[in-house]
Amino acid sequence: MTHITQIAAALALAAFAAGTQAATVFSNDYGNVPMSSPGAVTASFGAGAGAGSVSFHLDGFASLDGDNFYIDVFSLSVNGATVFSGTWDLGGGGADEIFQAPAGYSLVKNGTSSLDITVPVALAGGANSVSFAYDSPTIWNGSGRAGPQGLGDEGWGLGQVTVTAAAVPEPASVLLLLAGLGLVGGLARRRA
């Protein structure tokens, strides 16, 4: 390929990449309202099949424990299958632990009482559901634990939740890519 042909091809691919965008298929701010453990919030939405992500803000209230004598286990499920789980000291003094997480997840702990988490997920074509849940088991990894403590002692809450589907090229971007590739082909033919 000549230098001009390489530049034209690079511009066509750049225009195509710039025209792709992730589509938000669900968005809701749950307002960080304290809920007790065990407890869950489930949301349903439609999407195309393929890769996506779930981003959410999680708050702890009072003495929400990580892993200690009191353990509070968070889990994120997509279409009934748990894809992410862990426990964090969000006021209760326990250890932070991730029990299950896919490659590419991100977690940012904001001080001692909140988290921002993004988890890559596989979305089904059509109806989908996501569930955010906390549990306070009385047995964990074979040892006795204190169990649920109630809102008088601890709670959890969801803030902004956003589910996005993988980047999809916009029709204008596809046309730009095809035009650019046609230009590259024309230049290559002309040089031959």
C-alpha cells in the first residue's frame, strides 16, 4: 500500500471507531435508601444478545461488615446466574474479599462507606434481569457467623445503576467506512 492509501485506510477506520457507541439499555438511580440484609433489588429490561456491562454505586450504612464474625455477602446476578460477589468493610470493621468476579471488572472503594463497581456481563437477546442482593448467613465457609443484624445496626443501599450493551456502529459510520475503503481500493487500483 502506498502512503496515501495507508492514510485513507486509517482515516476510514478512525471514522468508523468514532461512530460506535455503547447503548444504555437500563438506567435508574435507586437513591441510596437503606435496606436490610438479607434483601435484594431486581430490575428487568430488554437488550440484544451480546457483551455488556453493569455499573452501580453501593452504599453501606452503620456497621455493614466485611468478613468477620458478622459477614455480609453481596452478589450481582444476571438472568439468574451470579456473576460477581464479595464482602467489604463499609462500616463494620471486617476484611474486604472478592468471592467471584469476571476478568475486566473494576471496583473503587470511596472512603469507608461506598463502592463504585463495573462488571462485564453477557446479555441475552430480549428480556434480561439483574439482581443486587445482600445476605448475612449464619454459616459461612464452614464456620458459625452472627447472621442478620437488622436496620438498627446496619444497612445497604443502591445508587445509580446503569446497564450498557456493547458498542454498536451507527449507520453513518458504516457508510463512512465503506466509502473510505472504496477510496482505498480505487487508489490501489489506480496505482497498479
